[in-house]
Amino acid sequence: MSGANPIITAGLKSLTLDQVAETLACDRRTVQREIQRGNLKGFRVGSLVRVTRAEVERYIEARTMTKASVKV
């Protein structure tokens, strides 16, 4: 898998907010807002928030743009 994100392919089942942010190439606060808005589902482990790898993949798939959906 050339070009695959090493965090996603590392076999981790849950990711920290920082790992999700790195995967999505955004800021940690953006990940927190997306969880608060209900667009991304996270869960708590004690006081820490985690997101499953499957949820990150679902989030990406749901927001993948097709040629028809891109307005120029």
C-alpha cells in the first residue's frame, strides 16, 4: 500500500484526537468540533477521547467528493 497513512495501517483499533487530526490533516480542535457536532463519533476511555479507525474511515468516505459534487 504505497501512500497509505501509517497510523491507519498500523493495526490500531482506536486513535487519539491527535492521531485523527494527523490522519485528516487538520487541527485537533477541528476533530473535537466534529465530535461535538456529531459528525465524528468518539468514545471516552477515562478522561481521554478516542475514535475508532473504522469511524475515521467512515467519516472520510462520507465526505469524499465526486467530480459531480465539486462546484468550480
